Amino acid sequence: MTEHHIPRHIGIIMDGNNRWAKLRGKRKLAGHAAGADSLRSVTRKCVERGVHSLSIFAFSSENWNRPKLEVDGLMRLFERSLIDELSELIENDISVEVIGDRSRFALSLIEAIERAETATAKCARLKLNILANYGGRWDIADTAKHLAAEVLGGRLSLNSIDEYVFDHHHKLADQPSVDLLIRTGGEHRISNFLLWQSAYAELIFTDILWPDFDGEALDTCLQEYAGRERRFGRTSEQVRII
């Protein structure tokens, strides 16, 4: 697999934690804890393969509808992971950023997020985007709101707003668009995940439950990605010439 075939930006919808725990007669949070181990393995593989950005769907804006006990446990696990994994993130030169609406998070979680972001800000080998209390529609609406403020403030003209301008104002504007989007757990939908950024992403849906997904499983997805022809509106003949 050559560098040319490695996606610059991988997005992952980490699905199947609860089912994994249920199959083993364990509590739901045991599945989420096992999922954290999978993320560690996948992140290391991304570093090894030279991926630029990894975006993971940790907690969607719709996940607040889950049982309060599970949500509270997820928030504690999130905070604990940010603290416990910080030294390894720095050691592996991984920059972390949490993308999403933080207004519903506990103060201790917000502080843990800010510490992790500050401590890893200069790391450059991999950008790890943790999407928490995030929704693709929220991202697009928030970007539109920001652009509207720019117009009202006289810093941007209405007629100048196009796809290019929008693309430079959304939450991940400083990073490549998503090249490869993976969803584990057997479902075949993208569930409001990075809608704008994934417009031309290659999609891979796997039946593997997230806690069983590791670096080897990611390599399998990378092999499939490498075998696909990405045309972006061109013909196959034009792509081969390029």
C-alpha cells in the first residue's frame, strides 16, 4: 500500500458497543470501555500508516436521548480517557480537538478537554478529532450563522459566499475533507456525521462491532479503499491519465 493510496482523513462511526456488551452478558459501559481500547489500537495504526486526520463520532447530539445512567457513565469515561491518555497522545505526537457543542458538558469535562487540547496543540503527526455532542446539521447551521455574522459586520459580502468560502469556515476547515468513512456494527447509514466534510468520502460498512475493531481491521478497510477508483466527476480514462 503506497502513500498515494492512504486516505488523508478517516472518519469513523464507532457503533456496536452496547451489542458487544450484551452478547457477553456485561453492562453497557463495559462495551464503551472496550471501545476505548479499540480506539487506541486504531489511532496507533493511523499514525503508523501516515494518516493526517482521524475523526471519531464519540457522542452525537441525539445520544442525549439514551438512558441517563448510560449517558452519565459515558461522560465520566470520556473525561477519564482524556486524562489517562494524555501522556500517550503527546508521546505519539497526536493533537486532539473536541468538536461539538460543549454547553451541556460538566465543568470538569470541559476543563479536561481544554487541558488536552492545550497540551497537544503543537503535536503534528496525527490530528484526532473527537466529535462529542456533535451533529452534521448543527455544524452546517453553525457555519451559516457565523457567515451571516460576517456579512452583518461588513467583513464579508453576501454575493461572495459560495462552496469555497463555506468550506473555509466549518468546524474542520483547517483539515482535508474526509476521504474514507467507516461505520462499524452492521448499520448502513451515516447518522448525521460530518455531512459537509464527507461529501466525496468512500463509504465502508462493516459488521464488526466497534470493540472488536482494531488496527488489523482498519488495515483491511485501507486495502479496500486503495482498490477503489476515485473519479470526482471525471471518467476512468481521465483518472488513469492523472
